[in-house]
Amino acid sequence: PIDAVKFAAAYGTWLQQRNNSTKLKVVIGRDARISGEMIQNLVINTLIGMGIDVVNLNLSTTPTVEIAVPMEHADGGIILTASHNPKEWNALKLLNEEGEFISGDDGNEVLTIAENESFNFAEVDDLGTVTKDNSYLEKHIQAILDLPLVNKSAIQAANFSVVVDAVNSTGGFFVPAMLEALGVKNITKLYCDPTGHFPHNPEPLPEHLTDLSDKIKEVGADVGITVDPDVDRLALVCEDGTMFGEEYTLVAVGDYVISKTPGTSVSNLSSTISLREVTEKYEGCKYEASAVGEVNVVEKMKAIDAIIGGEGNGGIIYPELHYGRDSLVGVALFLSLLAEKKMSVSDLRASYPSY
């Protein structure tokens, strides 16, 4: 609890220094982990104590908070999540005014402020306020439906049967809502109750997805979808229960995006060569690698004006929507590809090189 207050205060101070202490606004959202509400209350009240106004999205996802920051004209955002780590962990993911992760240099400034405890709290007449906003699930989904490459009519016509494993976090209602908005009617929910009691290790690796694999075969689904607790990593499972592979989420979506809108792609150096090969098969399209870390991928994507990028851990970054890993846009683009290809998920996987 003390760390949550200390780093929220350090972040608030960093924002004040960047903005010459004008009246600030920060968007907060959290995943469903057990300590989430406690940490949320500590962080929100720390910011209020500094005179900063808070927009509280409550249960949300990392990409949803990233989208909300610019929509709210906020000065920053914090997602309360330990991402794919087990249930005893929690953390603050810090965003700048563009709804993107703060840079390494900015992070070092926050750490220095925290170390020196150089915080300034507001006078009682200048305390911040908190506003609750539950509209961003719909706003996020609508922004995805508005993307030209999301082929809702083809997805609807394909009549997919989908199993979702959301590890009892916020993907449990965000992913099914996205699927319903795309016209998917046959959805089987597995661990979609946002209690924070993770039924298995929440990192979407093959050894943790045996229940999803079994359920797909049991109900005869076309595809399995799983996300991590804060919904920025997307893994897919084939209709025969085999893994599509986190690495290939980006490869498949990259293939689809580049086939429609030729351009450059980026992934980090801990990803395979597959995205390079898929990119370069289209005339005039180039691939570049970035250093490991989402911030570095985004930096490289901006530098070369990439149209698609991400990480080999199921992280899709589609700048047409925003510069952040986003499982929901990943679902929409992947199903658009699958519907247009009119092939099984395992056949689609077999069409890509294996590394």
C-alpha cells in the first residue's frame, strides 16, 4: 500500500512539473485482480490529495485507458495491473498525455521523485475531484468498428463459434462484448467472471491453456481466444485444440493489414523473423526490428511511420486506432482475416513459416 501511494504521488508530481502545476486530469482504470480496488482507492485518493482531478473507469483494460486519455483531454493515465503476473502482484502502468507509456527517461524522473519523496500535496480548498465514467467499453468498441479494415459483415456471415478464456479478469466482459459487436453469436465463456481469482497462471502460454483447448474440442468451436488480465496480449487456439502461437497473432494480423494497406511493420528483437517475411512478400513493403519493450516498439513505429507493429507475445499495435498493444483490435482484425480467407485456423497457421 505504501508503494502505491509513493509512486502515485511521484507520478502526480512529475505531471505537475511537466505542466507547471496547472489543474491536471488523470484517467484511472484497473484489471480485476483481488488487490485492485484497494490499490485503486489509494492511487485515486493520493492524486486527489495533490489537487489532481481523476476520471475513474474502474474495471477496464490497458488499451481502453490508453484510448480514454486523449478522448478525455487528460494529462496522463494509470492502469492498475500486474499484467500477466500471478494474483499476488499489482502495479501502476503510467501513461503520458497521448495515452502512451512514459519513456525510460521519464520513468527515471518518476523514480527519482519517489526516492527523494519530493511530493507537494494540495491545500484543502484545492483538492482534486473524482468522476466515474463507465462509457469507455462502448467507446473503445465503437472506435474499432469504425476502422475501415474491420470487416464486420464478413465476420457476421462466417458465423464463427468462439470460446473465450479471460482468466477471470476484465477481458471476461470486454472480449465477449467485442465479439457480439462484430456479429459473433456463438460464444462460449470460460473463466469470464471478473473476480481476480485466476484459475490458472494468467500468462497465455500453451501449458496454461489446456482447459481452453479441451473446451474448443468439446463444443466444436472454430477458434479459441485468450487474453491476459489487462487485455493487451492476445493468444489464439486452433479448432483442433492446438496453439496458433502468441508469436503468430502479430504475424497473421500483420499479413492482413499489409495486404490491404501496404507499408512498413515493426516487431521487437525477441520476436521471430516471420513478420519480416510476411511483410516483405508484398512489393515495396519493409520491416524493421526495435529493441525489446513496448515503448521501444512504439518509438520505432513512429520513426518509420509503420502501419502495424507489436511484440511476439500476442501484442498487436495498430496506430490507426492508437499506439498501444490492444487485444480487442487484434480480435477484430484477426476475425476479419479469417472470414475473408474462408479457411480453418489451423490451415491459416500452416500457411505461415514456422520458427
